[in-house]
Amino acid sequence: MEAKQVTGMAQIIQNGDFSKGILGWVPIGPCELVSEEGHEENICRSEPSLNHDNDHAIRRFHFVRIFNRSAPWQGPSQALTGKVLSSIEYCASASVRIVGAKSSTMIMKLKLEKEGVLTKYLRLGEVKAVSNQWTDLVGSFVLDEESNGGHMLLYLEGPPVGVDLLVRSVKVHPMDEHAVRKYITSHLDEPLEMIPDPQEENEFPKNIVVNGDFQNCTHGWYAFGPCTVTATCTDDRHGNWFLTQPQAVSCSSYYLKTSNRTANWQGPAQDITERVRPKQPYCTSAWVKISGKCTELVRMSLKIVNGGDPIYINIGEVEVDGRSTEWTELLGSFRLEGEVHTVILLFQGPPSGVDLSVTEVKGFAVDIHKRRKELQAQTDKVRKRSAALEIVDASGKGISGARVVVNQKTQSFPFGCVVSREAIDNPLFVEFFSSYFNWASIENEMKWHYTHPDEHTSNYEDADAIVDFCQDKDLKVRGHCLFWEVEQYVQDWLKDLTVPELYQAVEQRIFETVHRYKGRVAHWDVINEMLHGDFYHNRLGPEAQVAIYKRVHEFDPDAELFVNDFNMLTGIEGSATASKYADHIRGLLDQGAPIHGIGVQAHFRQCPSGLIIKQGLDELAKLGLPIWLTELDIMNSHDARRANDLETALREAYAHPAVGGIVLWGFWEISMWTEYGALVDKHWKLTEAGRRYAALRKEWMTKDVVGVTDADGIFEFRGFPGTYEATLTLHDEATGDETTITKSFEITPNSQSKTACCSYQQEGTRDFFQPQSLQWVRLVIA
């Protein structure tokens, strides 16, 4: 078998030509590995083979030498984990030579390790290596699913102790590239259905909370811990909270007050075991108040008992000001992942001595089917645009009676994903990424602690490689991130600087990084997580954050600058609500900070609530800036429920007119930063969550729109923004012949903003949607 010339996505070996030294290679066993340079004129060569690209033109090349070997099995190796598909044939090749013997057998093998299974060694090929010339070693392999999926190592071995191995031009590639592309993208054309967990008929609505309006005194409620609960009729006629707050117009005038609290975990409680069932999502709400002149967190929790120690789950949290006469709304959500013995609903949080009052406590099962229909209708209204195709001849006269079939080819809406330097060396990752995403967010390689781990070290090589990759694949780039306010992610050398030195370091960071990627990075997360940290704010003063945004804008006026933070769509952190996030952003804007977009990370560790997501997006949308979900992921060990949760988050975001883009924080099981969040398993098959994502992307494409042009040659339809093909069938009445012509065109987003896909009104309004204009497209048939 001859070695095959390989270029492009097929090559799965990293640095197989050793032009980057020994990057990607490690020795097996206690031997040493070093890269060297060879010259055509002083190294004997065999006759040119297909294994050497442009063999006759090579003057210099790189190879690796393995020496100080103490056993025949020692040699160079590279991990191929996650780069090989099952049931597809691969070819492996290398050029080899030895030093220390005239000839010896060189063997190429795969080592396959999988948990709970005996380690396997596959012999791919062998050749008699000699000392005076390079020889091609060629082999092939096919893995079944039982063998694949674990740790995979390619290595070379064979010659006896004392013999050095020389290796160059290592390549591994699929014999049929088309088969790989078909495997990765086949799900795009599958008929996929979106079916959530079964729900009983006529079960909505049912309040799972008994006596939540306290009309029946304390019935159904008890004190959790040594405290006192009392049902009270409000005499607060001065505030009349239930009349002044629109959301609470129908509320009861009774509430439950918990006093004599001696610990923060004490409060009112109710057993809801008999009224909830596993797998069903629930949404909860209440209005809360506290006594005193302080601001405290109030938490809605579940105590779950199922044998062993009880488990406490925070399902909703809000910050409450005891000085206020108004009540504060507290929202929550939960889902029981399996059968449990006891479920207790609790209200907790404020310290001892603070009275805690609640009213209008409710909990309802979420009707997923109903909400899906509502969001589909909203998506059609918000995302689609009316278009008119004007079909004319060369003279400009409309062609009537032409049959038109319209199909969308690509989407304009930004669907992105995080990417790392290691990932772009995997052709399977690249193929999947290019098929499903049009934006990329750089995971770690642009963070300051990565580019400058110490004061005198600078590393932009990995970030450069990712940006080059994105440009090559026509992917827009989100730079993440220039600064991180959370102190634990700030390098130690920065913490040791004086204030003037830190100012200088910040200035140098902006100049060096923003200037380097000017025109190549579309978005910058300028300062990450300002709600959760204050390193630069404390060290450099309250004006520092605004100054940083202004300076970044000066260096790259075309880049769009974002804030970025988490938990404002989850409802579980009272100090990081959408309202608090909006207040912080508003303060920066008022001081002149050039902020162009709002980043919401959207890491969901519990069942997401559509109500909480929508409410958070509505609150942030009042600022009049596009909102991006910048780091969306769902963590759930049950694949079908993870799929349902992902659908909830994606539908709520995509249907909201203020959302300008959605970026996932990983998709492949092997490279996810969190457990149980993958869309693709280690065999490169879509999980149920991945199938749901693919189905939604397919639903949000306009396909097979058929019609006929009117008397003026006009054909109108509604479609999602993106590129299109129109197949036109023209009938010649004189000859009776039919001609089919294909024309390409584009429907653009209605908004003129670079990031916002829909327009919405000024702050303070709740009606975000404004009618979109009709887009005219003229197609000339010559």
C-alpha cells in the first residue's frame, strides 16, 4: 500500500511534519525525544514517494529523534482520542529511519484504553527500517464502537535497546473524506421530532401550594425550626401594596409572618410531596417582605428527603430591602429528577432576629406544549421578514406565471460556540463546528492570565491560531475576555503592582491585545463579571471600568463592546438579578461608557424557567441594547430532560426581539467544561440534546416555499434572514418549452444594528416588537 497525499481537513495528526518541534508528541516510556532539521543534500533518501509532498523541491525538513531507549516498545506517541470515527477506514503512514543498527523492524500501533475493558493493541503496519535512507511505513485500521470511545494512542516501536528511531511526515486520515462529512452532517437532514416528557391531559393549572393566600390562616403551613408563624391581615393601607403593583392586583390581603427566628434557615414551610411528580417542570412565585433596616437575601428552597441525609436545593432567590414598605416578587423553578419520599417547600435566608413575611405563594406545572406554541408564533412574528421577489426579463418587464420554489441555504442569525486551540486540530470538531455555527467565542486563549501568566511572558500564538482558523472558516469572533473582575482569576503578578504600575499594565494590555486583533475580532467582552468581582474597581477607583471601555473603543472603534455576567436568567442568585445587572450597566452608560451589547452567560445547573428567562430579558431590554446569550449550556445527566431544558432556553431567547445572538459554551462530550452538558457524545453522535438543537436550527430555516408570480412578476413570502436560492420555472407559450433557472439572493435582518436582529422601543416600554419593512429583491432573467 502506498502512502496517500493528504491535505485539508483529512489530516488528524497534529504537527506531523515536526515543524513545531515536538508539539503534540510525547515519548512512551523512559526515553527522550527531540526534534531536528534535515537537509536534502546530506541525508540519503529513497526514491520519491507520495508520502512526501513536492518531494523533488524539498531542501529542508524536520524530523524527531527518539534516543536513550531502554526497551523495544519505547518510541514517539500522540493521542488521537476523539479524532477517529467508528466504522470508517483510516490510513496511517510515516517515514522512518534508524541509527545504531543497519536495519530493524519498525512497527506502528494503536493503544486503545477504555474503562472496564482490557487494553487493546492494534498493529497497523510495519516496515524494515534502515540506517542509510528513509522508508515509508504504511498501515490502515477500522474501529468498531466497542473499541472506540476511550483513550487512543498512536505510537511507533520495534528496534532493540540502543537503537535510535528517526521519524518524519506522520499522517493519519480517513480513506474517504466524504464519508466523514456525511457522518458529521447527516443529522441536518433527518426528520427530527421534539417531544418532551409526557404530560397528563387537563392537568393545568393546579396550584401545588395549599392556602398560599393565607385566607385559611396557617392551614397547610408550619414553622421550620424554633420560630413562630402567624397569619395576618395587612393593615398597610398607606402603601396598599396589592393595588400599587400591577403584577399583584389580585393578591390576598393576608400574609404569613415568621418571627422569633434564631437562625437564617428558619422560616415558613409546607409539605408538597403529594402534589408534585418527577420529571415535570414547575414554576413557583411568592411576594416577600422582611423587617428591619437592612437588605437581605430571601431564598425559596426545597428540602428533599429520600433516605439518608436530606438535600436542600435553592430554587429562587431575591434581595429584599427591609426599609421598603413594598413587597418584592420572588420567582423560582424546579423539577424532581426521580421519585422522592418527601418534598418540603421552604422560605429562608435573612439572619436571626429578622422577621420574614410571605404572601400569594403559588406553584404550577409548566405546560411545555402550550408555551412552545406561543413561542413559535412569537418567533414567526419577530424573526421572519416579508420579502417580495420581482422576477423580470432583460428589459425590466415582470414575468408573470413563473413557478417559484424558495429554499434558505444559510442563516444570518448568530449561532455560535466556544472554541479552543486544541479543538481546531481535530478535523471532526472543525467539520461539526463549521456545519452548525457561524460565530466563535475564544474559550481561554485571549484571557489575560493565559496571554501573560507572568509579567515577562507573552503568549498570543494560540489566540492567533484560533483567529486565523475563524477567518479561514468565515466565522465571526467574540474576544473573551480582556479583563476579569473576579480576583481569583487575576494573576498574582498583577496583584503585587502599585496603582501606577497597574494602570500602566492595563494600558499595555489594551494596546497590545486590541490593536493586535483590530478588524479581526467583532465583539469584545471587555470586563467580565463585574457583578461578581471588583478587583480593578477597588484598585484603580470607581471610574476605572468606564475608562477601560473608552480606551478599548479608542483602539478599535469598529469592535462592539460587551459586558458579560451570569445568573440573571436563572433566578437563583438574588445579588445578580437582571434588575441589578441593568442598574450596573445603566450606571456605566450614564458615565459615558461605550457599551454596545449585553452579554448573559446562561449557565443552567437546574431546570430553566421560561418565565424567569423572559422576565430577565424584558428587564435588560429596557436599556435598548442587543442582548447575547454568550455562554449557554445545560447540565443534566438525563439526556431527554437536558434536551427539553435546552429547547426551553433556546426558544425563549430566539423568540425575544432584544436577543441578537446565541453562543453555546461547548458541544462535544470530550471537551465540555462541565459534566452532562454535551450535544455530541465521544463517538460524534448527537445526543438527544444535540438532536433537539439540530431540529430547532432546521425549524428556523425557510424551506420549500412554493408559488407563482403575479401579473407584475411579483412573488411574496415570509422567511428567516439569510441566503436563499430561488428555483424559477418559466413557460414559453410560443414553443411550449419550460426553462428552469436558479438564482441566489439574501434576506437581511430588518434592524440596521450590527448585532440586533429586531428593533425594539425605548426604555420603559413593554412592547418590544415593531413591524418590519418589506424587502424587495429583483431577479433578472437574461
